Amino acid sequence: MNAPNLVTITRILMVPLFVVLGYGKSAAAATAAFAVFLVASLSDSLDGYLARRGNLESRFGAFLDPLADKLLVGAALFVLVDTRAFPWWAAAIVAVREVAVQVLRTRIVNGGGTLPASRRAKEKTFLQVLMVCWWLWPWDDVTLAHGAITAITLVWTVWTGAEYFAARRDVEERVA
């Protein structure tokens, strides 16, 4: 087990803590849920940095890192739909894209290839984290800003998902 993968696994282990705090009824619990989500999200940059700096990049890490992102964002969206009036249909769009890309990635990895995150997919993750943070913050009301950041994030989410599936043939041909 190397340091970058340990950071990623720690991020995954933060998901249940976030969920418990996200369902808390107090302002302190809401603030703590926000903080746990933010720390877990920011640690995503740390594992990538450590992997590149220490020449510790691995197929396992390349698979696990985006999975950790999906688990964290997925758990957050579940909590937000249930507790903060986040639109269920928006969460469904994100969930379908994330599951579809993860299935695609698993298929390619199992076939001996790799499907690393693209630059735009990393931007998508940043937007999803920003959107979740915006929704997690204990605002008094849902505003136009909530809708705008959600719309921008959904467009980026769908677009990058379509790019992965468009690029899939090239990856599968290189593996074959």
C-alpha cells in the first residue's frame, strides 16, 4: 500500500462520517459535514500529487481515485436530495453519468487498458464539488445561484460523460 492509495482509501472512509454528519439536525453538524466533505474533496489533489511526485502511479490508484470521487459526491447528493431540497432529477443525471463511466472504466481496466480522468473530467469533478459545497452551506433559502451552479455542473457532467463514451473505441482498439 503506497501513500497516494492510502490517502484515497482515507477519503473513501470519510464518506460514512460525512453521511452521519449530513443527517445531523444541528448547525454544528451541518458545518462539520461541510468541513468533512471539503477536506475529503481537497485530499483528491493530494493523492494525485503524491503519486506523480513519487512516481507511484498505479492502475489500482487510477481506478480507485475516480471511484472515491464518485462515492463522495454520490453520498453528498443523496444527503442533499433528502435534507436540502436538491433536485432529485439533477442527482439522477449525475448518478447515471458516474455509474456509466465507472462501468466503462472497469470494463476497460479488466481488459488490460486504462481510462484515466481527462482534463475536462477533472474540471467536472471540481464543479461537482463546488456545487455540493454550495448546497451544503447552511443558506436560508435556495436561490438563483443554486440553480445556476447546478445547471452549469450538469452540462459539464453530461458533456464529459459523452466524451468518455466517444473515446471508448480508441481505448478498446489499443487494448485489443
